Amino acid sequence: MRRTLPLAPSRVARRVELPPRPEGFAEDAPPRLTDAAGRAYTYLRLSLTDRCNFACVYCMPSGGEHDHALRPELLSFEEVVRLVRVFAAGGVRRVRFTGGEPLVRKDVVRLVEMIRASTPIEELAMTTNAARLAELARPLRAAGLDVVNVSVDSLDPARFGEITRGGDLGAVLAGVHAALEAGLRVKLNVVALGGVNEDEVGALVDWAWGLGLVPRFIELMPIGEAAHLPSARFLSAAQVQARLGARLAGGAGVADERAGPARYVAAADGSGREVGFITAVSEDFCATCNRVRVTAMGDVRACLADRKAVSLRDLVREGASDADLSWAIHWALATKDAGHRFTDRGASEHTNVGMSLIGG
Ligand code: SAM
Ligand code: SF4
């Protein structure tokens, strides 16, 4: 018998049927999470909320008021911990909390403590806009958070306010400093936007280097609000690299598998400093993908660019065993496409689903 899973709202997910768990599957030891292309999954990105205290122009609708999940629709902390344990049993070693803005989730420090106390995860990271990091960096570090990736698209307060629709650059910069002082490893993400912050890419690199950090430029992906922006907003990594000109040694750079899909280009001055480029659109890195996503409402997503989802939350709430959960995750990954379809604008079905809903 095939069962149809209860699903998260259709704006976020596409209905899929989960075949019954094969007899004996994962009853002793769950198999490693792999897919048909032979990719192994060791990295989980889990969204803690679809809400945010910013409303970036490429991420949130104007005003930021999409239909947010209601509290009972979100995974509870206990559910998050249970799922992380199941993923860990399948080989996941690194977990990143994201959103929306993970720091607006109430009691997030307690969740970090719970993950550390009850799961074997080796590295716990968070992607954040840092607006609340000045107050939370120290308790997060004490609770066991290792890494924060902070998004900073401009160092000009007025421009920063425009991109984020009201974000306070001063609070973000204070958050970056607090994270460094608390002993967190800090990475910086920048989305380079044509005609918006492209004249600042050099200043952003100099600022990051001055703090001893590695800035990484992420290509704008045509999902959610970004799909409706003028095409002139898209800047390829090659265009950003060209703008950085003499600062960099040139060449394609080298990948650092542990650090994710970015390739890193060295500074021209031999100082060992670097700039990262994440070419999500211009050259996909799907062949080496090792990441699986869980949305704030508990859908497992094999790919950011595919709305196909299985609701782990509903399975948990129906009383599923760890073996059932492991099967659902395996099945979601086994049916994953070999590559994404970001570039078939219109033809694909991801364009109305923003990063804040899936978990960036
Ligand atoms: N609120 C946190 C933040 O901004 O860092 C975490 C969630 S946010 C969705 C994660 C990352 O996705 C941010 O670095 C953001 O700049 C990036 N992002 C959002 N929408 C994007 C898009 N359409 N293309 C590329 N990056 C995007
Ligand atoms: Fe919020 Fe991050 Fe999306 Fe900006 S990119 S609106 S900070 S979730």
C-alpha cells in the first residue's frame, strides 16, 4: 500500500508519496545517506524559522509579510534534536541552523545546548544577519556553537537599510565584533547586486581582510523575490572577481571541500588572505553536493531548487520510528535530481519560493 503524506502548505512544498519502508530497512544500523549519483550527505542545513527581523529585497516580499508559519507548525526543539540524531545516524557530521533569521527563534541558546548534549554532531554552525548577535554571541558560544556565517551586503548604513529594508548596520557590525570576541569562527557572506552594491565589493573585501576574515561572494539565485528582480541585478562571480582586479592573484581559485561549495582565490600580495566565490548559478557544484535541508516546518528537501518535500514533522507527530524517519530521508535523497534547474527561469517551479521559506 502506498500512503500519501500529510504535507506542508503547497506554496512551500509539492505533494509526493512516500513508498512504504522496505522490510528490515534501518532496523539495526541505518545505512549512510547517499543518492543515486553516489553523493554522500554529511551536512544538514536546518531552518529554525521562516521569520526575519530584516526583509532583504532578494529574499522577502515587500514589507516582509509573507504568510509565516504558526508556532505549532514549526518543529519543536525536541523534534529538531530527534531529527538531528536520525541524520547523524545516517552520517551527517555538520549541522547549520538557518532561516529566516535563526536568532529570532525564542530560546535558541537552549536549542544549541540540547544539540550539544544529545547528539554526536561534530560542528554546529549558524547563518545569521547578526542583528541580535551582540547580545547572543557569548551565550551561543558557551552553549557550543562553533561557527557563524554573517551576511553583510553593504558597509554604507543607508544602502544597507535599503537592501535589508530597515536593517541597522551598526547592530550587525557590533554583532560581528561580538562573535569574534566570543571565540566563534566567523565567515562573511555577500550577495553582490548589479547597480546596488557592485561598487563596494573592494571595500567589503578590505574590511573583511582587516578583521582577519574571508569574504565570500554568493551569486544571486533566481528564487523567491530574486526571481522578480531585473536581470541587471545578477552579477556572476567572474564579474565580481574582475572588479576586485589587482587585489587578487587571479585564476579560478581552489575549492576547500570542508568549507562548502566556494572556490577561494588568493590575494595578489602573497599574504595568504583569500576571497571566496559561490557560483550557484554560473557554474553549478551539484556533482559534489553533500547537503540536505530541513525547512522550519519540518520538510526534508533534497535540493534548494526543488519543491519536492517529505514532511518529517508529520511523520514524527504520527509516531514514526527512527527507522521510518531514516527511510523517509533516504527516499527523499534517492529521488534527487543530478543537478539544479535555476537557470530555466519560468520552466521550473521554484521561483515563487523564497530562501527564507526553505532555509538558505
Ligand atoms: N537570515 C540569515 C542571513 O541572512 O544570513 C539566514 C538566512 S538567509 C536566507 C541565508 C543566506 O542566503 C544569506 O547569506 C542571504 O544573503 C542568502 N540569500 C537569500 N536569498 C538569496 C538569493 N536569492 N540568492 C542568493 N543568496 C540568497
Ligand atoms: Fe532575513 Fe536573511 Fe532573508 Fe535577509 S536574507 S530577509 S536577513 S532571512
